[in-house]
Amino acid sequence: MHDDAPPPLGLLEYLDLTEDRPVRDKRDTAFAAAMLAERLGYRRIWLPEHHAAGVPSTNPLLLAAVLGSHTRRVRVGTAVTLSRVRDPHLTAEDVAAAAHFCPGRLDVGFGRGDVSGTAAEDLAHLRDRNADVGATIERTVALLRGRAEWIDPVDTGFQLWSHGAGTRSAETAGRTGAHYCHALFLNTDVDACVSTLGAYRAAHPAGRTAVALALVANDDPVRARTDSLRPGVRVNRAGTAEQCADTVHRVLDITGADEAVITELSSDPEDHLRAVEEIFAAVRGRATAPSASAPASAPAGSGAR
């Protein structure tokens, strides 16, 4: 890698699901981090979908259009679009609209995830309709590839991705010709990740692979540990930015993934923005160091913690 080349690193934002901050503040921080990612040289910004009070991202395709209109280089994608509660035809229309605002830079990521709590009750009619979520994803992909006369085709390039933490998402990616991202912050079993990526590559040799990690970067070990205790997310590394960068490179070496996706979960907005910048610099520095290509040992424990 040349010294001026950006590292193979993406950033998952709008994932602050804590209950102690106003949703407006969460969105402001995530937007600032996305703009910082553009300036630093992150390859991709990924946007999740959740349905509950206080979550900052309920429709990632809407956010993708907003961020696409404010950026020029970074790719913008959904991680994920919840096909279980989305109509395939309306999703295809939304993709076409979002692609207009980030021409040639849109990543459409699908997942098998579900909603919970009161949202699951209120959206039961949608969840029941899309019980076979794999078929729904494949139907949406077919529509994006021109299978509906009344939907204008996407007039700019985009990439298809499947995100998950198990074999079914990888199998869907292989069948649809999508790239595949494995979420180690949902399933920290690195051996299972390696096996899943291997099966995906066998089914779709031309596809790209990524591994998603949750990190907390803070020089204060007590603060890092406190911020790592997040409901619903397994933080893979809490420590300094250098330690987080080490985890990123070790996981890339072990899994052979083409790129890494990080979500940084510091609770303080200033800590978060600082960490996004410091992790990027540390990952880039290790990628250009002479020892960066040396073999790596497996992360300790059940995952890359």
C-alpha cells in the first residue's frame, strides 16, 4: 500500500442506541462523524435501520440521500435495509432516489434482521408478510435490476451487499451476486467468521468481503471499559486507538477480508469524533509500516476483543 493510499476502512454511524441522550444530539454527532469520515478518507459510511424511540436511523436510504448530497468521495450505504418490514417495490424506488444524490457511490446492504419491542407488535402485519425474508431480499434485488416496468431504473452505479453474522446471509449474497459483510460485533466467533467467508468466496469468487467490528478508543481505560458495555452490541476491542487499530489489522489478516467496517461507540461526542480520527490514522500507519505484512496471531478469547 502506498503511503498516500487510504486504508480499507469503512465507518458505521447512527448506531447510538443508548437511552440517556436526545435523538437530535445523536444525529448531530453521527452527521459530524460522517463528514469527518469524508475528509479523512474512509472508504464507506454505513447506516443502520432500527425502530424504537430514541434511535437515530429509522430509514437508512433517506439518510444515504442526505449524506450523499453532502459528500463527494466516500461511498454511502445501508447496513442494513430491513427487508423484513420493507416493501420490495417501494424499496427499489427509494434506492433509485438515493442513488441520484450519491451518484456511483451508493451501497445497498440487505439483512435478515428483525424489529423488537412495541415496534414488532405494531409492524406485525409487515413482518408476517415477509416471513421468508430471503425471498423478499431476492425479489428486491431483481427489481433493482430492472424487473418492474413502472419503476425507473437506477441511472447511476451502485453496489449490492448482504450483511449478517451467519451462513444464511452469506448464502443470500452468493445467490444474488452481492458482496458480503460479516458482523463480528453480533457474533464474535472468529472461526465461524472465517468459515462463513470461505463458503461465500466459494459461491461467489468475484465478490468483495468485509468484517464489521465495534470499537471504543480512549486512553482512559476506565472510560473505555464503561463505554464498551452497550446493549445489543459486543464490543470487539476497548482500549487505545493503537490497540483498536491492531485489532482491525489482526482480524483482516486472519479472515482475509478485503476491508473492515468499524463502529466506534464512545459515549461522549468529542471522544467519539477524536476516536474516529485517531483510529483511522492508526490503521493507516500500521498499513504502511514495514511490519504490517507480518503474520498475525488469533485474537484472544472467543472473538477479537
